[in-house]
Amino acid sequence: MLDRIRSRLPRDITLGGLVAAFLVPGLAVYIRGPRFWGTIALSACAFLFLLFIVWLGYPIGNFAFGLMLSIHVTGFVYYCSRYLLGWSFSHRIVFTLLVLMGIGLGFYLPIQHTIQTHWLMPLRNGNQVIIVSVQGNPEFLKHGDWAAFATEKGILLGPIVGLGGDQMDSITVPENHWLIRAQFARYYYHDLSFISFRSDIFEELTIVSREEFVGKPLKRWFWRIQVLP
């Protein structure tokens, strides 16, 4: 099977090169040459990924992520250009769209989902984005701590105002639960992770459980001090 595929590829296109070009943004340009533009493509993708992390959740971060995807796809199609010789313009467009879907849905979307689900979750509060460090153990939570919880209402973020066994405003908090003064919720993330929308802002007392705990907001994200309401 592999030998048959290799026999159909031009000499300057290899299976190893295709895999590397698919996995590493900008590397396709470096492999294909000239190396000068390949170095620029690799450096640009590294810078754009850093920009995405620094401005996680902001439009500029989403733009950087999308631009990195564009460079990645363009480089991969450029690497395959010898193979595409003789193809009609419409077939080349279809090939490019398939590459975009393959890299975007099969590579970029899972990476972004992993980052924002298991490591760093951006939550929008009006014009501010608060980065939450995803953690698994809520035992250390105490009165006044800010924490995020995933509930049926969405992602809630707010200060802890009651611990298990506390009673507040005729509300009794069960054991292994917390009472938070929820400030806002984010609904958009899981289905539209490439796009940031304004969140619905509200404030209400909500009882949350251990299973719903997501994590705590970081005090500082790079040079930005995260100011909580």
C-alpha cells in the first residue's frame, strides 16, 4: 500500500515530508524551499502561537490562531504543488479546502480544545478575559476564593461565599458543595471555539458540587494582572 502511494508521488515529495508538513506549521515551506522563506514561515508560526497563548480568549489571539492555520495550509499545498501539476483550477480549490478541513478539524481544533479544556480556560467578563487554571482538586477552596464551575447553566465564575455545612440567607450548603456568587457564564466555548462572544453577565447565588469544579483564575497572565470584579 505504502509502496503504491510512493510510486505515485513526485521524487521531491515523500511520505515523511507529508507527515512532517501536516504536523508542524510552516515546516512544509522549509522542506520545499527556499530555506529562507521556510525559516520565515516557521518563525511566523511560532510567533503567532505565542500571540495566541498570550492573548488567549481575545480577538487578537483568535486572529493569530487563524493566521497560523492559513500559513500551515498554504505551506502544505505549496509542498504538494508538483503533485498538483496538471490538475484543473477547480480541483486545486477542492484539494485546498480538503487540506483546510483536515488540518483545521483534525489538528488545530483538538489542540485548542485540549488547551482550553485541560490546561487554561479563558472566560470573558464584558471586555475582560480571565484565564482560569484548570485543576482537579477543590479541597483547598475557602471563603473569598474565586473559582470556576461547569454547570447546566454554563461556566460559572465567582467568589466562594459558603462552604459545606454553612447556612446563608436560608440556604444550607451540603457537604462537598460550595455556594458561589456567580458573576457570569460562558456558553459559546465547546461549539465555537474559534470565536469569542460577549458573555451573559448576571449575579446569583448558586450551589455547586465537587464534580462541577473547573479551576481557579490566575492572579497574573504574563504581564497582565487579572482584576476580578
